[in-house]
Amino acid sequence: MPSSLVPSEIELSADVERLAAKLGVAGDLPKVIEMTRSVFPDARLEVEVEEDPEIADELCLAIVVRNTIDDAHELVHVSAHWHRRLYDCCLPHLAPAFRLNTDWRP
């Protein structure tokens, strides 16, 4: 994936780029990152390869959001908004390639 498609503040590891290509979402990843930025404008973002906790040997791309939302109800609302907007970034059958991981601690 050309680095010009990826926001400059987020460096994607080779593992992330390989998995995005394998899952067929390399072109969708920059859109998902930008959408995540718009939903969580004050957060620091990272993208990681994550093993699916429910399916053995299944990998996905975790969009890790280190956010500043202090209210758990607000975080749930904003996270639900992210999940709805995900379908604007990729086809429905590709959406499971992405997982939102909010780094929130009460």
C-alpha cells in the first residue's frame, strides 16, 4: 500500500500492511483511519494486528483509539457511531476485517 494513502502520523507495520492486503482491505484502511479520526478527533490512533478472541486463528486489524472520553455512556455512543460509519468505508462483507479497540480506563 502506498504510504501516501496513509495519514502521516500513523506508521503501519509490515504485518498490518500484509494482513490488510490478505483480507482485501488495503484500499479501505486509509478511509477507516480517517473516519476514526473524525469520530475520535482528540484521540491518538494506532493500527495493530489482533487475534480474534472468538475464532481460533482468525486475525483482524484493530484500530486502537487511545481516547480522552471520561464518560462510559458517551464512549459507548461514540463507539456505536464508529461501527455505523464503518460501512461507509468498506463493503459490508469486509467490515469484519476491522475491530475498534478503545483504550479507556475508568
